[in-house]
Amino acid sequence: MSPNKWEAKMGNDWIYLLFDTFQIRSICEQFSEVSLDIVEFASKPTIYHSKPNSVIPEGPKTNGSLMFSLLREPNWNKLLFQISQPTLVKLDSTEKAEVKTDLLFPLFSLGTKEMYLGAEGDVKILKG
């Protein structure tokens, strides 16, 4: 879903999907080089929690942080590149999907991690 279609009544457990690290700057506060390196070199699917950029419109936040993931899987990355903007996804949705694919969605894998990345370089592993 496009972020501009999100409404508060839809809940806050949405994740911004990104295809490249430069998109992080559009949704999050300025990151330290350490935090950017963690995202850039992550080998497994990871959901990151971070403080939102103050210039973006109101969006889904949990405890003041938004969630995002940089999808590296080639097919999903290509799709996000074609969409060319951060996209929202809700992993545990009761709504019927409009499109179905046999491609495994990377964030559904058992090895998906969750981390908090702060602007000052602070890092916390939330789910390993």
C-alpha cells in the first residue's frame, strides 16, 4: 500500500518496504554510518525499528518508531524498484490479497530478525 493511503484506524503494525539504502533517509532520521552499514551488509531478512523523519507525513509508528525493511531478494527488489517509492505492508492481515504469487516473501522466513537502529549509532537486537 502507498504510505499516503495509510490511516490511523488501520493500526500501526505496518512495515515500510525499501529497495535501496538511499530510501532510508526519506522515512527515518539521519543515520550514523554504523547503522547504515548494518542495513547495507545484513545477510538475512531484517525488520528495523527507527525514529521517523520529521518531514514525512503522519504514518504508522509503534512506541514512536517506524518499522522498515530493505528487501534484497531479486524479484521483490525489482518490484519495489518499479514502484519507486517506499511501500507499506502488513504481515498479519485478515484482508484478502488482491494478487497472489508463489514467490516466498522474505520477511516470512524463520530467520527474520528485528533490530532497533538509532540516529546516534545505538543498536539493539529485538528479535534474533
